[in-house]
Amino acid sequence: AQSVTQLDSQVPVFEEAPVELRCNYSSSVSVYLFWYVQYPNQGLQLLLKYLSGSTLVKGINGFEAEFNKSQTSFHLRKPSVHISDTAEYFCAVSGGNDYKLSFGAGTTVTVRA
Amino acid sequence: DTAVSQTPKYLVTQMGNDKSIKCEQNLGHDTMYWYKQDSKKFLKIMFSYNNKELIINETVPNRFSPKSPDKAHLNLHINSLELGDSAVYFCASSQDLVPGNTIYFGEGSWLTVV
């Protein structure tokens, strides 16, 4: 079975500053990795996903993530955040024969002016 | 057009009542899910259906009964509601059972049991 650990439960950040959200995964098989965002009182929206190929994945809203197999990590980054990026961010994994997503505990990002 | 839609969005009900949450997807997907998000925002899969057939039941109490009349709909019925059932319930869908498929989520149904 696969699992993910999000290393930061809360990340406060100032507007226009960079942000990095850390995610580590555990799996004995090849993995597919996802980042989802949940804005207040809304559903989850896919930011980006890694299936194979280039380890640097670009997503929507200026986010990108890097798959690092040796460190079993899939950290999410944005070079300059906006107030509107305030949300809950979830790392998730599926892999092998397991199609269902297993989610991390989430990271709350609060962007301040 | 909303890809995965679920109703109601907010539901407040008393302990012991029975309630249903409806879900529909217009993406032409074969696979649908119910996820539960608890008060600490942790997301856990409850059920998955593929072409109307139950694939996963993640040790959810028997009081929860999903029903899929066709592959575009997956409704969730909850009997004898308990305080601990208060949560956000998300319906979702994906193309099929292939690992790596994107899972598309609805807006959520906020259930409060009082």
C-alpha cells in the first residue's frame, strides 16, 4: 500500500513570497503522485500530477512540483504567492494496482498581505 | 457545466434520522467514489463503484449504503445518523480503474448531526 506524509500542517507566507509544501511518499511499487487544492468551503481541484517522464511537473496557477525518487519526495512550489492562494493543499498517491488515491493530512497555506 | 455535482451542499439533521446525498457526473466516467473529510480535514475513501458495481467498501458502517442506479450516479444513504457522522462528504469520479487517472471531485456536502 502507498501512503504520503505532508511534513507541514500550516504554512504562513507573505504575499509575493515563494512557498514550498513538502510531501514524502512511501511505496514498494511505482507511484503516481498528485497535488490537489481545496479553497475554503469548496471541493478539491487538481493542481498537477506526476505519472512518468520529466521529474519537474508544471501545474495550474503557477505551481510546480518535483518528483525525487531517491528522496521519495514530491514537493510543491510556487515562486510568488497571491492572497488567493490561501487554501488547503493535499498531496496524494496511487500506484501499482491501486487506483484509489491515498491523501496526506493536508497543509494549510495562509497568505498575508 | 459542473462535472461532478452533489446535493445538498449543506445538511443539518438530528441524531437517529435517515438522510441521502445525491451525486451525478457528466464526464462519461466509469468509476465513482465517496470520500469523507473529517473535522481535521483528513480525507478517506469510503466506497468506489465501477460501472454500477461496488469495488471498494473501506470498512464503513452498514448504516452507510451507496446506490448506483447507473454509472453517472452514485447516491449515499445514511441510516440512524450519529454525531460522529458529521463531516464533509465528497463525491468523485475518474475515467476508470487505471492507476494514475485524475479523480474529479464534487463541491462537497457538509453534514452536521445535532
